Amino acid sequence: MCTQAIVFVSYGLEQGSMSTRFFPDLIKPRQYRKTMRPATEALWAALMLAGLQQLTSLATSPDSSVDRSSQNLPSVPRDLPPGVEFLDLSHNHIRQLHQGDFKNTTLLRRLNVSWNSLEGIDPGTFLDTPLLEDLDLSHNRLRNLSGQQYLLHTGNLLLLNLTWNSFVTMTLGDSFRSLAKLERLALEAENISVGDFKSIAEKKLQTLTLCLGDELGYEAGSLKDVHAQRLQIASTSSKIVDGGLYSDALSFFDEVELMNLTGGYRELTEQLSQREAVYNFFINMPVESFSITESPIIHMTCPKSQSPMLQLDFSYCALSDTIFSMVEEQQTLECQTLSNVRKLILVSNNLKSLQLLSQRMQHMKSLQHLDLSLNSLYYEGIDECVWPANITNMTLSSNRLTDSVFKCLPKGTETLDLQNNQVSVVSSSILKMESLTSLNLIANRLRDLPVCDGFPKLNELLLGSNSLHAPSVNRLETCPELRTLDVSYNPFTCTCALRSFIRLGIESERKNSHRGIELLRWPGEYYCTYPEDVRDTILKDIWIQEITCNVGVLAATILCPAVVVILVVMTLCHRLDIPWYMGMIWQWTRAKHRARTRQVRPEDLIGVEFHAFVSYSQHDTDWVHDSLLPNLEGPAGGLRICLHEKHFVPGKTVVENILGCVEKSRRSLFVLSAHFVKSDWCHYELYFASHQRLSRGSDSIVLVLLEPLPQYTIPSKYYQLKAMMGRHTYLEWPQDRAKHRLFWVNLRAALQADLPNAPVTEIE
């Protein structure tokens, strides 16, 4: 079937460039109604579409298009309307076309006689159709390509399809010379020899399509007489295209398209992995620009000798960290024959180790532009990176890189793109990059402006969509060359700490600003996110009073009236004996409080099996299992902890399981994070635990803050969580390892309780 496009190669010898694209499963084969060999007409439909575009318009007459397909016709019908321009006779039983079959259809432009049983066509068949432009004779029983004499009367043909007939050889007869206007030709034969295409040697086709069967005999050099912009090779088996044909195709044509590798691309990939000859063929081509994109290739070898390639593009493939390497005697060797490459693009592959990639490219001495975006790159900060020294432009966007990435970058980099990674801090102790002029850190996790000690020539700094609440403008003093700054789309907290940044934005609007910094997207994309009363207000429109930020003025404004009030109150209290009355009221209040307060009695703990039920978001599972449980359970903590994945009973609803775990636990421990406030189930557990306080006291709930969680980040519908955080003292998880031990001591002390010696119910 000549339908499914798999490989597209655009190859220009004169320009010294080549590009390849793989499209697995791009078009699914159609199923036909007939019981004949399954195939599709997608290929010829594409050819016809181009022909149809050349027609000015469809005739308005209802007789201009006639469909007589699939009607078991033994011959061309005699009742065709004289005005027909488009005639479909496919899927019938016509064995012979005779002179006079189309004598009444002088306006015929397109004729489809595919899927019949044609064995012969009279030479005078198309004497009466001088306007015929599109002829489809595929899927028939024609036997001799050199004997198609009817073509002598089809001088206006633009498209001709002769595929899927019974041609043994590809030898074209002299009748093909008469096709002066032919643009697209589709052929098929079992053997292709030198000289078969001499009849069309003087024609300049747009597209030549060759459908190849299971057993193809090809003689090298057979395609040299064909002059076409594009060659389409449609295979009918899972076998790789003949090497000689493939080599000639790339040598003689600007564009080569491989279609319908029917065995499936998985089989082809396996063959390629077993035979690296195809990879070697590509990488050893004598071109300056080479591209393979949208292909599931998993490896690329090294050129055998010094390659002239200047630009390589392997975007949207499946390459791994083994790229540009080979194994000899159980030792991995990097390529040393790509030293002329200046630009390397590896967008969207399966690359992971940044340090390992630096090894793979260390011998590319001319490399200047490197694009590794849309991969899964990481760097652990242990092994040293060995990049070639000439890299000036590096793109690492959309990876998994953290703060340590700055230790694994080429020193001579001028433009660095780290957009959409996980960088939270740009440390001042990083390796100096004295040539860096542009740094893109959009969509990372930065909480403040970076220090430019390592980037003395930094001119452009992009920090949009990070976590900057109140940027420290004084850090910009370390960036003497900075002229462009982007801090848009950050969650600004409009308090006193933001005044200097707002002032910077206003100054950036003035051309004579002493800093000379242009603040991109100011003021339109700079909004307050906190406090609530000014949320979504543009920073430029915010007015923060001096008195609220100046300690001296604030002290003078508050202390003076306060002293006066205190003196007045003290005088009144002394005169009216108010201290005595206050003491009495305090004693009465304490008595009432003691009456209401009671200790938890042993009978209240009947059925309690656990010290704590832990509620957390699934995104925080690693911290709970790797840090929390080892420090609370077992010899380290001696506590019994209830977890939903261990103690939820199968068959019960989630709500029933939550209630059961809360009732069997002395306290409820909530691990609060940004993911927690987004989880509805976590809030169900918080709701049920809050009701437990009525029976077991206010100390039945313990809050652990895993990361900073400002009140304004909690949705207003979760008012109960806001109230608890306001009333309860919570433990904050320290980032400093030295403070971890004290954290666990306090948490165990908060959860410790004497429980009945009841067995713990666990569901494996």
C-alpha cells in the first residue's frame, strides 16, 4: 500500500544541506469494500488534489461530475452526459478500453479507471478527450510499460498513475515523450535498470512516485535520467529500501520521501539498531547542514573521518545520553570527528545527564550554539563538566535543573536560557562567567533577585513568573552593566519592603534614570497579590504611606499619644481603685475556667490505638515516608502512626475510613504545604479532626508547616484551616539540617501520650 508516510528527506547537494523527518503512523490505511488486495488511494488522492487546484472551478452543471464506481460495469457506459469533466469508473470489471468509448465526453479532464481488470487499452482510446489532465489506471492488469501507445493522444496530461499493474520492467516507451505537460508520474515494476527512464529524461517533473514490491531488482544509476523535484519511494514490505536505490535517490533528487514502511516503524527501528549502517550513512554525508527531526531514532554514531558539517539538528527524536559515542573493547569513546560543528540542536529528546553530555561534546571545538531544551536534564553537582571552550549561546529551558547547574556551564557562555527549570537561588559562590550578557530564568523558583558577582557583564536579566514577593533592589548594585530587567508575573507583596522596587519601576520610565535599567512589561504586568484589599492592583498605583514604613516617624506618632493615654489611665485607676476590681474579676474567671477544664480520663481513650493520624498530600509522600515516619515510629520515636495507605479498610468508603482513623488516634497530625490546600480529601480529614477536639481537648490537632504558606495563598472556602493556623502554634520544618534534631524532639513531645495497650489493626 502506498499510503503511510514514514520518512521525509529534504536533501540539497548544491546548498550542502540535508534534513530528515520521520512520521510513524501518520496516516492509517483505509479499508476498501472490494475483496481485492487491501490498499488505499491516499497517495493518488494527494496527486489528484494538486491537479484539482490547477482547475479554475467546478462546472455549475450537474453533469460535470459523474460517479459510476462500484456498479459491476463490464465496459464504459454509453449514456455518459456530454458535459462530464470528472468521471469515476473505479471498482468495476472493465477489461478493455476501446476507441470511441469517450467520443461523447470531449470536455473530460479527470478519469479514474482504477481497481478494474484492465488488460489492454486501444491506441485511439483518448482521441476524443483533448482536455484530459488527470488519468488513474492503477490497480489493473496492464503488462508492458513500453507499449502504452494511447499516451500519444494525451498531451495535456498533468497527472498519470500506473501503479499496481503487472509490469515486470520499468522500461518506459517512446509514447511517454508526448507527455509535454506531465508534472506527476506514479509507476511500479519488479525491475529497474539503467536506461528505463530515457523517454522522460528531458522532462522536469514535480514528483516521481515509485511503488516497490517485495522482490525489487535495482541497478545502480538507473535514476540518473529522471529530473524531478521530489522522489517518493513507497514500499510494500517491511524490508529496508535497497541501498543502491537509496543512495541514488539522495544523490539525484533535492527531496526524497519514503512512504508506507508496512512492517511498522518498530520493526524498522530494530533493524536499524542491529545495523548501524544507516546511522553511519547519515553522519558521514559530505554536507554542511544536516537535520533529522520528529523521528524515534535512539542513537547517532560518529563520522569515520573529520566531518565538514557545521550545523546538526536532531529535534523531537528519542536520542539518549549515548549520542555521539561508540564502544570499543568495552570502553566508551566520544566523537573526535565533529570538531567543525558550530550549531547543535537537540530539542525534545531523552537526554538526562548534563555532565555526561558535556563529555560527549568536549571535542566539538568549534561549537558555539547549543540547544538542549525540552529534555529531562539534571546535574547533581558532583562530577566536573568538560564543555568545549567556544560555546557562547546555550539553551537549557524546560529541564529539571536546580541551583547546582551554574557549576556545570561553559565559562565563555554569553547567552544562557534556563527558562522553566527548578532554580531557587543563584549563589554568589558559583563559577564566574565573565562573558555572560543575557540570563533567562523565567518560570523558576527564585524568591529574590540574584547577585551578579559571577556575571560582571550581565546586560539582560529575565526573572518573570518566579516567586519574588519583595525583590531586594540593593542587589542590583552588583550588576553594573545591567540594562534590561524583567520581573513581571511575580506574586508581589505590597508592603513596606516593596517600596524600593516600585520606585525602581517608576524610575525606569524616565530616560534619564541614574540606574539606566529598563523594566520590561512595566507597569502593565506587575500586580499585588497581598494584602487582600489591594490584590490585582498595579504596583504603580499603590501608595504605601511613609508613616507605616519609617520607624522614627511611626514611633513618634504612636508613643506620644500612648504616653498621655497611659498617664490618664493610671490616674483614673488610682483614684477609682480599679486594680482591686480587676483582681476580683480575674480570680472569678480563673475559677470558671478550672471548672470547665478537665483531664482526659482513661475511659475516654478506650479504642484509641494510635498516637497520631497523619494527613498529607500525595505530593508530599516522599517527605512523610523518608523523614517523618523513621523519626516517629520504631526505636527512634516509639510512636504508633496511622496512615491511610496502611490502615484504610478495603470495602469501606473513604469518609468511613477517615472517621475510623481519626477516632482511633489520640491526635491528628497535618502536614501543611501548597499541595495540601489544593486537596479536597485533606480538608475532609481536617474537618473531621476538628470535631474530635470537643471530646479530647484542643491539643488533639498538631500542625506541621512543610513550606511557607501565607494566609493569602489559602482559598477563602477553607476558612477552617485559616482559623486553625491563627489559633494553633504550628511547627515549621527547618531547611537547615542542624535544626532537624530539635524539630523531631518537639514533634515527638507534642504527640507523646499514654495509650491503652490495644493491638494495632493493620490491613496489608
